[in-house]
Amino acid sequence: MTMQRRKFLRLTAVGAAGAGLTLLDWARWTMYGDTAARDRLAADASGTKTKWEAQLG
């Protein structure tokens, strides 16, 4: 039996950094009410194949 290689999610160094920034800014906004962090979320989460579609209050 051979193992099949599947591509579910592949994080590159750039992708991992973006994910980290998104998580950090989301945490700052939700825990501390940091509106500057909330405003950075769209830029943090966007990429060449990613579209930001959230309406945050």
C-alpha cells in the first residue's frame, strides 16, 4: 500500500506569518477592544487567493 500525498493546507513562511498576525490582531480586538487591531484584520487575512468578507462592529 502506498501513501497518497494530499494537499489540504500548505502554509508557507509568508502564509504562516499572515495567519499569526491575523490571530494576534483578532485576540487583541476581542479581549482588549483594540479597534486598531480590528482595523488591521482585513489586511492581515487578505492574500492573492483570499478575499476578506467580514463586517466587524
